[in-house]
Amino acid sequence: MADVDITYDAVANAAYIHLTRAGEHPQSARVYPCDPIEVNGMINLDFDAGGVLIGIEVLDARSKLPRHVLDAARRLDTGDV
């Protein structure tokens, strides 16, 4: 099973799911915003220059992600990076 690096900022209420190897955070070349009315939230898909999905940003994360995912995430708002 692949490791997934998740960061969370409670102040911004935003989470980021890194889909790259540990320690690698390549620059996003293209962002595909998903703003589905049905789920009342904003999710951004980040792609690298080759078109590979490298990360998922979830805004309003407390209402979109399970509590255990946010509890396990590295916290950006507390310096737990």
C-alpha cells in the first residue's frame, strides 16, 4: 500500500493530499477546480507538467473529510510539519 502524505490547516480549514513520493512536492503545472453544487464544497486537482495527478486540495475540509483523516494529518497551523 502506498503512503499518502496529508497536511491540514485548521485556520484555513483546508487539507492537501499529496500523491507523490514522501518528501517530493513537485510544482503544480495545472489546477483543475471542482466546485460541485451537490457536495457544497471546493476541491482542486493539481497536475504536474506531464499531466500526472500530484495532489488534491480540499477546502472546507472539516465537512468533506472523515475526522480520522484530519486527526492523522500533519498540522500546518500548529507547526507540526
